[in-house]
Amino acid sequence: MNKRQTKDLLYEQVARIGKAVSSPKRLELLEVLAQGEKTVDALAAEASIDIKLASAHLKVLKEARLVEARREGRYIAYRLSGEDVSALWVNLRTVAEEHLVELKVQMERIFAAPEKLDAETRQSLMEKARRGDVVVIDVRPSTEYASGHLPFARSMPLDEIRQRIKELPAGKDIVAYCRGPFCMMSAEAVTLLQEHGYRAQKIADGTAEWQAAGLPLATP
């Protein structure tokens, strides 16, 4: 094999990753899997596609070694093959937001500047939550919270907030987060809390963004 053939082979292998993440639905599946292991049925429901199509997308991701599968009774469960895959999704999205005006405009409509955390504001939020100055709530499903969550955050899934709202102190600032900036659950949670008189806001970060920034997650 000559030098040209060797270089072509090397680029071809890296391109396998690019091909695997070239589908919007496969990107969404990676984001959901960054929250923890899920069955094909659950992934199909999250991505609003049928099970057959979800399985096809997952096969592509598996062939690129981005996800791993295991059988759980009559179900097949998938997980990311490593934390670096979660970071790949965050980095890819961040580069897209930086260079694609269309995406940047849409993101600015969803999130105000204070809701986009940097290294300093992440540390500040963690310290405020540790002291109890703010209450951080994780509005993802409880199984995702159990897989890893922001330090000092409490689990309060979106579909439980209305029933559990009295658990939140009325005089504290409430900060909600979910799966990341493309996730809408935190916005729904904030609207509901504000309707009940709470001082609430959302942040763009999810656990994937937290990890990509080199910060630790907590587990129950």
C-alpha cells in the first residue's frame, strides 16, 4: 500500500463517523442516549419515528461504533459507547451554532444570554445550589436523573411538577434544566412554575454540556 492509499484509508475511516452523524434523527438519538441507556421502543418514541426506522438508524450508529447494544429480555437496549460520543454531539452542535447563522438566530429566540452558561457561571450556579441560594431542578424523566445529574439538583420530572409543586420553596429562585439547548421540557417547566408565582428560569445546559465542560456529574 503506497502513501496515497494509506492516507485515503485513514480519511475513509474518520468519514465513517461523519456519515453516521449526517442524519438529523441520528443526532437526536445520540442526544437522547447521552441521558442514559434506553430501549429501541423508548428511542423511537422520543424521536417520533417508528421502531423499524429507529432500528435502522441505530444500526448505522452501531456500525460506526458510536453506540453499543445489549439484549434485555425481549427488548434491545442501547447506550453510547463512551463519554467522548456525548462530547462529540456537544462539540458538533456548538460548531454549528457558531458558524451557521440560521441556527444561531433560532437559538437566540429560544435562549437569552444569561441562560447560556460559561465556565464561571457554571461554577457560580453550582456554588449557589450547594448553599441553597437557588433550587436546581432536573425535569427529565427520573431514570435519566438516576444515570447522572447536575450536582445538588433535585429530580422533578416535567409530568410531575404540577402535583409536586408545593415541594418547592416559594421564596427561592428555581433553575430548571433538561437534556440541553434543543430540549423544550425546561421551558415548559418554567412557564408552569411562573404561572404559580415562582421565580423560575431555565438554563441551556444539560448533563452532556456539563461533562463536555469538564465538570462532574452526581448520581443518587
